Amino acid sequence: MGELFDHGVRTDESRREDNEGVFAFLGRSARPSSGEVRWLLEDWLSHVPDWADRNHLRGTLASRKDDESFESGFWELYLHEAYRRSGYTVTIHPNVPGERTHPDFLVEGHGSRFYLEAVRVGTSPARRGQAQRLADVRTKLRAQRAGQFILSVTCHAIGPSALKTGELIAFLDRWLTSLSQEAAEGSDDAELPRQRRPRTRWPGTPSENGWSFEFEAIPLSPPMQGTSLPLVGAFTGSIADTASVSPPLRRALETKAARYGRDLPLVIAVLSNTALGTGDDDVGRALFGTHPSTASPAGRSRPGLWRDGKGWRHDHVVQVIAAQDLYPWSITRQQPRVWANPRPRATLAVPTQPGWLRRVQVDEGHLAVADVLPAADPAAQFFDLPPNWPG
């Protein structure tokens, strides 16, 4: 096939670097599991019948640093393959009467016809910039080798510009050298209790560059010293927004809700691979909104895709397919859910969805998740893969 990855010999089995895009890692990795993922993506891409559509998806997937682009392309490829395997006819970017633009898919089969729009919950350019700057620092720190100690690192603040890590690495060298000298003069601290392990912060005082780290030195046992272990073992601290993921999820849905759906029902498929994880309750709030609780008078109501403070809306969006933590290597463990609009437009036929989707039942009285039914087709069986794929 050879449309997405080159088929040269690979020898690099090292881990994925923090600032390395998924596509770039898959392209250079000699790990067997990476080879299995490459084969899967190549195979699925070969099932896209039109050359121009294949080329478009290839360009979206083949982003060497932008994982958001890669995930968007993968999500479209996943949907195309899953509906194709279910016996549906999938037309990419079909013409729509009276429209100059084109939906992602027209899906036909099993007595149903509907437009399918795919969207991914993204992050702001500012957040992406923060993530990239932090990933660059993590990569440079992990390139350092451990001596007598390995470090646990917590990032407390990310600066507005790239960090010149030379000063930080020199600081850590001086600190670790002093700890090694103290260890040589004292007893073996390999089993030092966690609360007594040496800690330091960098910089020691507030810095104009806006960065802030805390380091904990964990003594290595003598057999592990000098074995070329990475200096950094654990790296915590995140740029993840601690607020609910429901608002950005709803905004992603809204970008597609105003499109199409006049002549045929519209189904929106949303992928949410957020850092904090996306739960069914998050999706429910994005669809049905939230309202002030009597127990929390200061609470604010938030609109949902299907309901806001004025009532029900977007009745042409008859279903929403939501996927969470779905990546090429997790397709046998994660299955998207389908949510049905309780008040669909009467003139639009609600589509029959295939068995690889899990159905969410909603308690309409409280607009809460009542149950998530198991999928009729287990993912591994549906995609004809081993349950523990990739091995």
C-alpha cells in the first residue's frame, strides 16, 4: 500500500519523546506494536475509494508535530472504516442541494440516510503553545543521565516563552553533586523515607521568565547507579484546564450544528481525548446543559447543544456519537457511544445505528445518564483484531 508510511527498515525501539508527534513516532519506531498500528492505518486508508479523499486524509494524518490534526484525521478514518464494515455506503464530502459546502460524510444503508459531521474537541493556540514548550523541557531533561539519584519533577508554572534549559541543567548538576558528596560522607540513603528525600525548587525566587519547577531526588541503589538511566523518572504538573470539559465539548458540537440537516437528519460525531478525561456526565452536560442547583444558589446555568435556558433546540441534530480516549492503539478497548435527541424534528427519520456503537439511555425527567448499554459487536471482534491488540 505504502500511502502513509515508508516501508524502509526501522531499528529505533526507543520510547516516544515528549515533544514528538504521534505520526513522527509511528513512522520511525521499530517496536512491533508500532508496526501493527502502521499496518492498520494503511489498511483503513486503502479502503477509501477516491484518490483525492485518500490524499486529503493522508495530509491530515501526516502531521509530524500537530497531534490534533493527526487525531482529527484518525477520527474520520475510524468512522469511515466502521460504517463501511457495518454494510453502509459512505460518501465523502457529498453534494448537498442548495449548499456550497460539503458535509464530511453521507451515510446510507439499513433503511437510513443521514449526514455525518466529524469534529474533535481541540485546545486553544495558547494551550497548545504551553504544551509544546513544556514538552521541549521534558525532552531535554530526560536526555540527561542519572548518577546516584533519579529525579521526580513537578512543573508548577509554564512561562510565556521557550525556556533556555542550560541554566536549569547546570543548577541541577550543582545540586546533585552536593547531594552525592553528602551521601559519601553519610550513610546509604537508598531507602530514605519519602518525606525526607531532598527537594529543591527552581528558580528559588520568582523569576521573570514565568517558569517554576520542584525537584525531588530519589537515591538509586548501588547496582542501579551508572546504568545510563534517564535522570528524570516521573514528571508531573499539567497545562490541563481543571474546569469541566463540557463547555469546550459543547463548543465543538456547536461548530457543526448549524450545518446541513434540512433535507436529511444530521448526526455529529465528536472525539474528546482531553487530558483530564471525558466522562458520560461531561457529554450529558454538553448536550442538555446545566442549571443552577438549589443547593448552590451561586451556580450558573450553561446551555447545551439540545437545550438551553429558553428550551429545546437543534432538533435537526438527531443523534450525537461521542468517543472518549480513542486512539489507533485503543480501538479494541474503547467504543464510541450514541446519544439520541429526545425531541428530534418530526419530519426527519432517526437513523438506525450499527452494533459497534454503545447506546446511552437518558432519564428524560432529570436529563441524566440512566444506563450505557453494551455494544452488540465487541470492538476487537468487529475490527477482526485480537483483544490485546496491539501486542
